[in-house]
Amino acid sequence: MALRDRLKIRPDGRFIRKAFLVLILVPLLLMVGEASVRARLDPLAFRDAAMRVYARPLTLSPGDRLDRGAVEDHLERLGYEETRGRDLGVGEFYFGSRRWVVGRRPFRGAGAPVGPGFAVIRMDYSGRITRMEDEEGRRLSRFSLEPELLGRITDGSREDRLPVHLGEIPEDLVEALLVVEDQRFFEHSGLDYRRIAAAFMANVRAGRVVQGGSTLTQQLAKNLFLSPKRSLVRKVREAFMAMALESRHSKEEILQAYLNHVYLGQDGSVAIHGVGRAAQHFFGKDVTALGLDESALLVALIRAPSLYSPIRNPETATHRRNLVLRLMRDAGVITEEEYGRASGAPIVLRERARSIKSARYFIDYVGQGLRARNGGEGIPRSVVTTLDADLQLAAEKAVESGLKRLSRDFAWLREGEAGEPLQAA
């Protein structure tokens, strides 16, 4: 056939339509297959991302003689606040002449979770404990505070997470999340078509992306299985994975996974994931002890953790927190009185405790011992050691002052050090 005749032949329209359908359907089927295989919640993925090493907890018993200054320093390192009021709360303490009161915070991560508790400690003139009672007047034989965290041992991960069950998370925090991020979470099946349509119209009117239409399930799918890079293909994959998650897991499981995985900021080079770890990092509290204002602040961080960080940008964080509270009020989740009280509350972050310099060597020693004993398998997610943080800090302080005195009194010790300070081992 001549070339001129070949050029006159037109492709069959049915063939073009079939080819077009194949080009569309094959990628979609591949995405459906990917979602059916990958989109499932692995309980192991939400374990604590590191092994936590704790110092020996401070335990008080009748007959002990207390050093007021040492106990006060210990409580302040743990983030407790001294109060003089009559209504002492959790995370606060009062020291009188012969009567101390401590409101222990709940804590987790060092074995089984421990709830809050109060101790009224009575002493004689010498500072010896004569009697201890709880808030209802029942006699206590011993009273322990939460152990002090020395550090973490990781497998190279740059994430820090402290998993919590959905039932342990304050209702205010869950309500704030749903109001801000996904009001119809319990109504849709992974995709909120009304929200997608509203976001599309808002973006068209603005000529740029000003509103998102992703549900919590879509956000979870993106965080667990996909890259954050924006593209149409990623959004389609995200949609299929969200629907697969909804078909396999309950709403409660999805909500719990989201709250344990959501990124909420940085602790140096380590990423903070989940509300359990974020509550400790920002407020020095267990998540169960968070107030309305603190819960709203954690939800406020989700949109932009760096921009709304209360550590770096307290004013911006306050404005964003109050927006979350205002949305909660407008949705009828909280009252006007609750809104006024929470929006007027200052952001109170935990004090950054003085670190134990030598703890990193001790932590390495503990890790090596556990790996050797367990053969690298079955290493616990937390361990409470025998190290006394108060004595260790006192020893470090004594060494530092001793070295300074030696450098001052014996100039010849500095001559061969090339300007470097003396060290002790």
C-alpha cells in the first residue's frame, strides 16, 4: 500500500476509546490493589518508638528524715509548682513547717499507668516523717512520685511517641479535633463529599488553595503510607486508602491511630508524634490530666506545628488556640463560660529541668546490658533503674566546683591543657 493511501486511513474510534479506558482503569485498579494490601492499622506501629530509661523514683515512708531543699529541687525538676493556696491541685505542692502536701500527677511509660494521688505528710521538729495520709485521711505506708526520665534508647528512629488508648484522652481534646478537622467524621466512609465540594468552590473563588477537604481518615492514610508531596495521583491514592481503612477498622480505631500518630512538633532533632508524648513535652503532664485550654492548644498545633509552637511563638499559639476554642463554643461543644475561662488562661509550659550530664553514659551502659541479657530481643519499652538523680546531680556539682578550685589554686595544672578545662573521670 502506498504511503499516500496509508495516510488516508483513520484510526478506529472504538479502539481509541478502549485505549483511553485502559489508560484510566489500569492505574485506578493498581491504586485499589495497593490500598487493599497496604491500608491496614498495625498495632505494633503504635508502640512507644523508643525505650525510656528512668531514674529511681523518690519514695517517702514514715520514719524517713527529709531534706526540704533536696525534695523541693526534685519536685521542681519534675515540673511541680509550689502553691500557697488552700486548693492544691495535681502537679502542685505546699511545704509548711511540719506539714507538706503533694499532688502527684498521673504518669505512664514506666510500667503500668499510675493515677493521680495526694499525700499529706506530717513531720516532727527534726524533719522525720511521723504520719502520711491521702486526701481522704487514710494512712499511707509509702508514697512515690513519678520517676525522672533520664533519656531514650532508639533503634535509629527520629520519632518519639507515647501511645495512649482513646478512652484515656480527654473528651475536650477529641471534641476539639473533630470540630476543627472533621465535623462529619462519624457520618462519612472515609471521604466527605460535601466538604470536598465546599473546599473546591472556596479555592476556585480565591484562585489558590485556601481550604482543604481531607478527612481525618485521609490525613491518617497520608501520614502512614504516602509522602507529603502534593499531587493529583497522591490524592487519589489517599482516597482509596482512606476508604480501605474505613472498611477494615472501626471509627474508634481510626481516631485512636490518628491521635497517636499525628505530628505535633520537635524536641531538638526528634519529631514528637501523638498527643501522649506531646502532653509530656509541652506541659510535663500525662494526657489524662490536660485541661480544656491545653487540649485546644494541642489541636491548634496540627495545622502547622512549627508556626504555632508555644515555645517559639507563644502569641501566635495563643491566637490559634483561642480560634479552636471559639469554634468549639460556636459548635455548642463548650459553654460561653468555659470559653472565657480557657481563652483567658495563659499558656504554662513545663520548666526545662537541668539535665544530668553523665546520664548519657549510664543510659548506654543500661542499653548494652539489656541487649546482652536478652540477645537483642524482647527489650522492654521502659526500665526504671537504681540511679538516684539527686545524688548524681550533687556529685556532678561537687566535681565541677572541685575542678574549678584546682584550676584556680594550681596554675601548673592548666599549663598543659591548651586552654581546655580540667576533666574528671
